[in-house]
Amino acid sequence: AQSVAQPEDQVNVAEGNPLTVKCTYSVSGNPYLFWYVQYPNRGLQFLLKYITGDNLVKGSYGFEAEFNKSQTSFHLKKPSALVSDSALYFCAVRDMDSGTYKYIFGTGTRLKVLA
Amino acid sequence: GAVVSQHPSWVICKSGTSVKIECRSLDFQATTMFWYRQFPKQSLMLMATSNEGSKATYEQGVEKDKFLINHASLTLSTLTVTSAHPEDSSFYICSAIVYGGALNIQYFGAGTRLSVL
């Protein structure tokens, strides 16, 4: 069965420090991976995706993610965190077994950036 | 990026009434839209996949007679919560697929908070 895991419920980081939000996946075949951010009482905003190509993917708001096939990971990173980055982050993988474009979402990681 | 509009953003209703939530793709055509439900501090639970011009595909455990989905046009899908009860109170979010080669990115609406009294 395909799955996505976000092992940390919450990540705290000081403003200006680098941040990492972890995601690991289990899929059959090549993964389509996505990161989204959710602010309170809002829908999800697309940050970035990995389909194929370079393992380092750059996305919106200075975020990037590194695809690591051997470790089946797709961690979200940012070199210098901002207080405004505080939000809920979701990793997702396309459900390739379903034959549709459904996603499987992780449980989410709450990022708190402290001033 | 592609814009998905969801309306209303907040609705309060009495138990036993029905509530309709609209999801529109504003600047693209969406043959497929998805409806999710999100409980407080939890991840998104996919309820159904809505395909334009055909019946929605519901996930296991989701009552199709309670959560009616209609996708009558390429830019509009609606979710109707029929005979709502307090346990239906939740945050409902829709998304739409933007087709583009291998991208297939889901773009999300801002969500609808439903409170059933």
C-alpha cells in the first residue's frame, strides 16, 4: 500500500535559522511528490512538486525540497525561516494505484518560527 | 497559479437542513475536482472524486446519499450536505486538477467551515 509519513507533529525553529520539515513515502513505481502549506481557516497552497529531473526542487516563498530515492524521502527546506512561515505543512504523493489523480496526504507538520 | 474559489467560507445551519457548497475553477477548466473533509488538527480525508458529466466516485465509508456531489460544468462542482447533523460540522475543502503534461497539480479552494447547531 502506498503511504506518506510526516514523523514530526511540530517543528520549532528560530527566525533566521534554516528549517527542515520531514517527509518519507512508500509507493510503487516512480513517485509524484508535492508539498502544500495551510494557514488557519484556509485551504492548501501549492508550494512545490517533484515529478522527475533534478533532485533539488525549488518552489514558492523560498522553499525547496530534496528528493532522495534511496531514503524514500522528500524533505522540505528553507535556508532562513521567517515568522510568517509558521503554518501547517502537508506532504502528498499521487496515488498511482488508483488510476486517478488522487493524492495521499501525510498527517501534517506544524511549523512554528519563533521571533 | 490556478485559482479555485469556494463558497461560502462559513455557514451555520440548523440540524436537519441541507447546505450546498460550491467549488469553482476561475481561470481554467477542471474535468476533475476533489472534495475533502478536515477535522481539527488532522489531515485531509478525501471524500469523493467529482468528474464533469458523470457520477462522483466516493471513498469507502462516505455516505453518497448524505453528501451529494454534482459536477455539471467544467468549472463548477457542488457538495450538498443533506439533513445535516452536528456530527457533520467540519471544514470542507475542494480542489481541482490542472492538467498539464505530467504536472497534474491539485489547486485548493479556501475551504468552508460548516457548523450545524
